[in-house]
Amino acid sequence: MSRRERPLIAAFCLIPLAFMAAVMIAPALGGVAKSFDANGPSFSNYREIFRDPMFLRALLNNLVVPAGSLVIEFAAGLGLALFLTSSSRPSAIVEAAAIFPFAIPEIVLLTLARFIFAPRGYLNGALVIAGASPMHWIEPNHTLKYLTVMMVDAWHVTPVVMLILMAGIATIPNELYEAARLDGAGRWATFRYVTLPMLMPALIAALVLRGVDALRIFATTLVLTGAEGVPVLSTYAYQLWSDAQEPNQAMAASVILALLVTTIGAAGFIIGRQRTPIPVAS
């Protein structure tokens, strides 16, 4: 590296770092500072929110709802990926329909879901026409609202999981399937002993990616059930900031959410690296 190149390389490194510090690190540190009292370092805001039963509900929901959503979208995403990569390849219309929910803007999809699952919405109307009783899909006093939120959240992002798994399936050598057929393995045995082990890196990558993203759930619960229907940490902080006019407590809840996302994301990344070692060329 020549002396003339060093200032240019330093500039290319320092400018992105300065931009990141200006738009990400500085606001984050400001938020952490705001979560403490203005008169000096104190954990009073944290003590106040931990005494609030709504915060404890939001913290629990922030773990349960994303976990349920992940189960639904991974089951659906894996099934769609296997179907779309099967030998009897479906038409392009089926592939487009599988990807279409992710292409819809989130607020549009959630508004549509609100019309579907409302007490007098399309789904209950169809149930009444069929002679069944209407269901309490998103009503505050019924536990069915949790399943509804999980299904709608999974509906929007299942195509992401599906595409990651389809890419993983495409990397599996056909020779392994041919060897399994020669050994007399059926579909289930082939899936269990060939597809699933070879697909594990893609599964872990999708799980880490979607797991971190699912913890940041906000609009789905807010649009479908309101801030107090299925509270999560993001809607709880939003309510403290906008309705209760408690910005310091809102930032304390946001810091806890950030710590939760960072901790689980880092743990998932470490576990993923351990389970999918990088191949070393001989």
C-alpha cells in the first residue's frame, strides 16, 4: 500500500463509521440516557415499569407471540418450499401466489386482516352462512386473539422463510436423492435422512433472521387488537410515549426490548455458527 492510498482508504473507512455513529449510535445512546431520570442516573423508570402488570404481560407476549408465529411460518414455509421444488413443478401462478403476501405493504395486509377477522368481518360472515357460530377472533376478552395475531404475522413473512428454504433445497446434490432411491428409501425416509440434514444450515439461518425480526413485532398487534389487546414491548412503549406522556419510562421499555432482541439475536448467531461450520478448502 502506497502512502497516497492510505488517506483514501482511511476516508472510505471513516466516512461510513461517522455516518453510522450519527444516525445509529448517537440516537441509541441518547435513548439509553433518556431511560434514566433527568436529574442523574437512576433506575426509578425501570422500577416503575416492572411494577406495571401491563409491562409484564407485554414482556411475556413478546416471547410467546413471536414463538408461535415462527412455528406457523416455518411449518408453512417448509411445506411450500418442498412443494414448489418438487418434481411435479407447479405453475408460475402458484409460485406468485405463494410470494404475493410479502409483496403487499404491511399496513394494507393488516387492514385486510382486520376486515377478515372483525366480529362482523368476512370470516364470521362465511361461518354464519355455513351454519356455524361466529368466532371471537380479535375481541379483547378472548384468548383466540393470540392465535389470530400469530397467524396474521406469519401470513405476511412466510414467503421469506419459503424463499430461504427453497434456496437451501436447490443446493442439495441430486446424487444424494438418487442414492436414497437406489437404497429403497421412501419419501419420508428421504426427507428425514437427506433433505432435513442438508437443509439445516438454511433452517438455522432463516430461524435466526426471522427470530430477531419477530421480536420487533409492533403493527400487527396494534392494528388488530389495539395497544392493550395483545400488548408487546413495542406497543407498550408506544402507549407510554403517546398516551401516558411518560417518555422516560417509554425509553426504559424500549431499552429492555433492544436488550432482548440483541441477546437473543447474538445467541442465535453463535448457535448457528457452531451448528453450521464454515467448510475449509483442502
